[in-house]
Amino acid sequence: MSDITRREFVKVTGSGIALASLSGMLPGLAGCAGGKDPQTGYFSRFGIDSETIRKVLSEALVYGGEYADVFFQYSIRNSIRLEDRIVNSASTNVQLGVGIRVLKGDQTGYSFTEDLNLASMQAAARTAANIASGSKIVPPQEYQPMNLPNYYPVEVSWEDVGIDKRVAIVKAMDEATFDQDERIIKNYVGLHDTEKYILVANSDGQLSTDYQPMLRLIVYCTAQQGDQRESNYFDYAARDDINFLTPERLERMPREAVKRTVSLFEAQPAPAGELPVVLTAGSSGILLHEAIGHGMEADFNRIGSSIYSDKLNKPIAQDFVNIVDSGLNLNVRGSINVDDECSNTEETLLVENGILRTYLHDRISAKHYGIETTGSGRRESFKHYPLPRMRNTYMLNGPHTFEEIIASVKYGILADQFTNGQVNIGPGDFTFYVKSGSLIEDGKITAQIKDVNIIGNGPEVLKRVTMVGNDFAMTEGGWTCGKNGQSVPVSMGLPSALVSSITVGGKG
């Protein structure tokens, strides 16, 4: 961390700074070293040890809960934003607290506190415990720390990255964006990084700790040609450190953002009607995530609200369709070393050769179905209880090439950049907005199109996937999944795929 005063920071970054104190300036919180208790690691500095955890869990089980867990979190999120050619915003958000959960049959008691002294934690535990009554269960006397793999190794802590280096990155991206094309009139650059430390322990005697880094860098620019204005963006996201932002990636970012933006000047309105749609490899996986993936989360199926509730071990797609949800992808945004219930993460094969094999399970749904959890219990923060959530959701390679897929389409569209959409998780009905794509005519990609709406039903779309390419790619950008008021980082991917028919809303 460079030695830079608050006044120097404000001088470097321009006017309008909201908060100059970034993570490296916070006294007593720098570094990743463990404390006196090797089991509790980073949280030892906050006075958390095995005995404290045992006392809190004992209080949580005092009224007869069947199971209890504690989820400690300490996180630092830094943001630097540049707009109108100056760095006009810098902020740091720090979260520290513990969530306490008690399960009794189908009931869940949950409470949290930001005060980590024993009395406050025990009071929160009693609040969560009030949902249960009966004979007291004694918590474990010893904990068995889990030996975790590491799917996001880093060399540099974000706490050790100076403000000057962050500012230099966003300024360089801004300059390079304007240098790309004289039609660029406005630009936004955002650099966001997070370091999150968690500790999870439960009444089964399990204990795990994890360090979870994250970064996102985005360039969003606007260009003008005559009276026409167009905007578009490009971003990177990863569970990684500053070294992810290599010279090659930084050089590509403004070039790609500008290319995507100015290409819209030549794009024409999309046709309308029931048309074949080719999904491009990579970011088109958002359709798979939203329209299909949510329906495979076990809580929706446990209560019968998902269209997949009665589809286990039944065919739901062609036999060359295979879909997985994984936490094991190296440095990918949705990867986790351990889930937020102290369960091992894994690669879960949801659809095998067109047959639905399982759902995504947390502890509650796994108990309901009498199986092991898939390590999919995730939560936004210590203020939230865990739910079955996706991690990195993607379709595996199929038997076709991209060229074969395009050649098979007489008249349709190629969907390239998905932005936002709405999904009704129960039946799986969806509406998505495609920022850009292309026409396919007589087996060839022709004119670029823009502002495409596609409307359909997720399970029906899955049945209509008639070709799957061998060009699998993960999305490079940062996606955040919302569910029941909670947001978690995710990623997705797809090889190119042909959907035989989707309703396309265009100009007609």
C-alpha cells in the first residue's frame, strides 16, 4: 500500500470524492494472517475462537432445535468510478457480523448481529432459538476443520493495492476509450474489488473458513453519429487479484467496448415472429441460467412450484444436451471453495443426455429428498439465511460446429449480447432483451440487428434445442443473481446452440 494522505488522494482523484479511506487505510485490519486460534483463522482478531462458537451454538439449541449454524463474515468492498473525464467517486463498504440459524422440522429461525461480543451473539442465538421447543440438544465439544481446495488462488491481497494504482487503471481505460473513435462522447469506467472472509460452523461439528476475492472492471461508453446516439459496454469479472488485469486484457477492454458501441450505428431493427434463434457461445448462457436454471433449484421443487417438480429422471431435452452447475471453475465469478452451510462444493450434473438427474440442494432440501447436499446453500451476507442457489451454470459441448448450426438456418437470428430480462420461475415464462445480434439468411450471417426482444418458456426452449456446438465458452462479465431479496455472484456459459423456434419481438 502506498503512503498517500487523504488530502493527496482527493487531489489525485478530482472533485466529488465520497470517501477517501479505502481498505488499506483501515487501521488494524490489513493482511490475511490468522490469529491465536488456528481453527478460526482471520476471525481470531475479533475474539472468535472455538469456545465462543460452542457457547453461541449452545444458546441457539437451548429450546430444542435440531440443528444450528453460525456464519461469520468480514468483507471490504472498494469502488472507484470515473465519469466525465474525472474520477468522481470512491467508496469503501465494510461489513462485519454473524448470522445464526436454527432448524426445527420445517421451521427456520434466523437472527444476526453486527456486535461480535459473546453477550450480543448469545442474545441473537436465543432469538433464532425461539422457533423450537423440546429437549435440549448439546452442541459438539470439538470441531473438525475442513480441508478445502482452492479454486481462486491469488498472489496479492486487494488490501495491498494502492489507491494510486486503482486510479491509474480507470484513467488509462478512459483515455484508451476516447482514443479508439472520435465519435465517443461520453464514457464511464468502474473498478470494483471485494475481499470477503467467512467462517461457518454448525452443530454437527463442522467448521470451515474461506477467503473469497472478487473484481469487476467495466467500460460503458456512448457514441454519436449525426443525430444518432448509441451506448454499449464491456466488462471483466473474476474471483482473482489485480494480476488478472493483464496488459492484454486492459488493451482489449476499451477496444471491445467501442467496437460494440459503434457497430450499432449500422444495425437494423429485428424482424418479428416465430423464428429459429442461434445462441452464441458464452454470454448467451444467461438464458440458460434464468429461464431454466432457477427451475432446477430444489426449494422451488420441494414446494411444487417449479415446472420441473415431477420431472426427475425424465427426458427434458435432446440426448446431446448436458447441463451442469459447478463451483469448481478456476477463478470464475460463481466458484466457491465451500458453500455457506459448511458443505463441500462440487460439479452437479443436472441434465445428463437430456434427462433431469437432480436439483440444486441446500441442507433443508437435501434432508427433504433424503440425499446429500450439492453444496449449493448460498447467502448474500450474514444478514441472510442460505438458499439453494446456482454457482456457474452451463451447457456442455455438443456434436455440432458453429458453421453447421448457421448453415442449417434458412431465416432466423443470431443472438449475441443479452442484457436484462424477466422470468416467472414457476412456469418458466421469460422475456429477454438482446442488445445486438445478426440476421441469418440462407445459412449465412448477414445484417447486424439490435433491440431484440425474445419471449418464450424455458422448458419449451430446452426441448427445442436441436443443435449444440463444440465451441463452449464462459461469459467474461459480471453477473449477479437475485432471488428472494438476496443477490449472489454467479457465472454461466454455453456453446453455440440452435433453438428451433422462439417468439422474436421486433419491428416486423
